[in-house]
Amino acid sequence: MIPLGEILARRDPASMIQKICSQKAPFNAVEIGFGNGEFLQHAALERPDGFFFGIEVSINCVMKALKRTRRSSLSNVRLLLGDARFLLNECFPEDWLDAVYMNFPCPWPKSRHAKRRVTSRGFGDALAGVLKIGGAFELVTDDERYAEDAAITIPSHPAIEMEAFEADPLRKVRTKYERKWLEAGRRIYLLRFRKERSFRRKTLGGGVEELHKALERPCPELRELSALTGREGGQREARWVFRDCYINPAGVVLLETLTSDEGFEQSFFFRIVPRGLGCMVKVDPSTRPFTTPSVSGAFQEVVSFLGGGEP
């Protein structure tokens, strides 16, 4: 059975992706929101000479797909846990993917979730950055309004054109939700877009490097940190807010933090640990975020608040 660590990227997806890039497979693709991994499994079996990445935000879905992948002994599948727009834009090389698939994504109907839709400009930029010239993005949905919106907004990107809009397409594999909606009598829509022109993307420049700072002062008490809770910081597209803080009997403090970089949101904890007569400020390893500008800014604010100056 293939070792778990070779399939699932837990800490540093960019390093895993770069390793795969060096193998120069004739076909490289990504499925966004792979659910139980059914479509991903079929695609990988159909193209054993290709390489397939799955991106998912649900850890439960990742574990289901991981079991499916290992049972099938698929050596050409890798799973990534995280935000697809961020991972595509920050971790994959430019002009590298032959295809990106998205099957039955959440349409995010509320206006406050607009940046999460595939119809957002940020997603179009991510697609145009990673697809090769001639590479395709295939979207399947049961939401007619969503499909019509995508058919208008995605081709409005200067590098992308629409190739097909099909109702009730015949596909080689039908996913769990596709079978469910068809049994309920709902129509299915398939949209295919193609990258026709070059596009140079803008990246955040984030990574997974460690943030830590030793301070020559005792660990703070909750009363002191209460001045941080609710405080917002940053500017323009890189912002953060500190939420609640917690302390255990050993004096270890956790500071809940939310960050946003051009719509890419992360939730994690800063950990402040007693160390001799001083303390250490670092990111809690169980919630390790990508080190984006807002994460670095929030870390600097915590260190400065505790009297540590520049990290």
C-alpha cells in the first residue's frame, strides 16, 4: 500500500507539487472539491501516465478519498487540504496544468461569499495562471443560474474563452451528487472553458516558514491579552483580527486569530509558551497557516504588543 505521506500533503504542498513537476508527466490535472474521490479515482485510472491533484477543504472528504486512493494503489494521485484558489495561485507553477475540474461546487448564493465563487475575478486569475495555453477548465453543476453566471463571467477574463455549454451531458463517470440530482429529476449543466492567451499572475508570496520569537519576559496573563482581543489590523487586502484567548494550567496561551489576504481567509492560533524566565511566541502547529502578508503582520503585532519589537 502506498505510504500516506506520499499521497497527502499535510505541511508543505508546494514542495510536493514541485517534486511532481520534475517528473514531467504528459498530462497534469487538478480536481477542486473532490468529495469522496470518485471522479478523481476514475480520471487517474483512465490516464495512468498522467498526474492528478485533488484539492478539498473538508478533512472528512480528504480521508474518504485517501482510503479510496490507497485501496486502488493509485500512484498518480496526490491530495491537498486547503483553499483551491490560494493553492492554485501560490503553489502550482505557471502554465503547467492541462485541466482543472470542478464537479458540483457550492454556488455560494449569499453576497458576502461572492469571493468564493468560481465567477470571482480572483479565481479566473488563478485558473489563467496555472493552465497551459489550450488547457481546459470544466465545471459541472445542477444550478442553472450559477451555470449561466459562470458562462458570462469566466470568459470575461482576457485569457479565457468558453468552448461548450451542455445540458444533461453524457459523461463516462457520474459522481455521487450527479446521480442524486438526476434521480431527483434535476438538470445537469457542463461548461468547458479554455485558456487561449498567456497571463502573468500576481502571487501573495506566502509560504510555510516558521514564525517564532523568544522574548525576555514572562508569559502574559489573560488580563493583559484582553487588550488584544477584538483588535483589527492591516490595510487594504491584508487584514487580521484577534479573537478570544485561552490559557491552560501550565501557563500556555492560545490567541485565536483570523486573517484575510485578497479574500483568502485563514483561522489559526498563536501560541505563547513559557520558556525559562521568558516566553516563546509562535504559530500553534495544529493550525499551521500559510505565511501570507496578513499572517506575518499579525505575528509582528503580537510580538510588538508583548514588547519584543521586530521578529
